[in-house]
Amino acid sequence: MTAPKTPKAVRHCLCGCGATVTKEFRPGHDAKLKGALINQVLAAEAPKATKADKAAGSKALATLTARGWLAHLDKSRASRSAKAERAAARRAARAAARSEAATAAVVTDHPVEQPEPHPGDRLGKALAELPTA
Ligand SMILES: [Zn+2]
């Protein structure tokens, strides 16, 4: 029989996953919370952010500040705007490729009609193709 361990103060992981922990987080879950907070702050900065988004964002920002995670927010913001720029460039490239494909399709679907060769031309061509020897 092992002696019963001194019960530690049990609480829920601060990321909101519901796990019971003796510290603030399950291993790795601080990163999870950090990511969620950063998402909230960035969502609050979006042009179509609602009042609730903004409230959640400023609360998240306060938590990030209190935990000294603001550097991570700046880093995410920079990498996300770079990512958004790349995505926009990809979208533009795809749109360009699509319009090129559409142009190509128009050309194949409606080939320029070749006029029927004149019957005389056909005869002349047939004669020219006859073996000379
Ligand atoms: Zn958790």
C-alpha cells in the first residue's frame, strides 16, 4: 500500500479544454490558449468585427499582456499579414489562370471557320499531288 498522496489543488486547464490539472495548463496547452487569445485579438481588429468580437479581443489582449505574451501576438500578426498577402497573390494568379483558360476555351469552342476551297483549287491540288514519274 502506498501512502495516499497529499491532494494537490486541482483545477481546470486554463485553455478551456476541461482537463483537470495541478498547474495552470496541461503540457502544451499554454500554447493553445495563446493561439486562441491571439485569434481573438486579431478577429477584433478585422474590419467586420462585431461589438462582441471587440470585447473578447480587448479581454484577450489584457490576458496576453498580463502573461507577457505580447511578443507572440506581434509575431503572429506579422506572419499572418504575410500569409494573407501570399494568399491574395495566389488568388490573383489563379484568377489569371482561369481567365486564360476561359480565353483558350472560347478559341477551341468556336474555331474560325475555314472557307470551303474552290472546286477548281481542289482539282489543281489533286493534280499537283499526282506522282510525276
Ligand atoms: Zn487545456
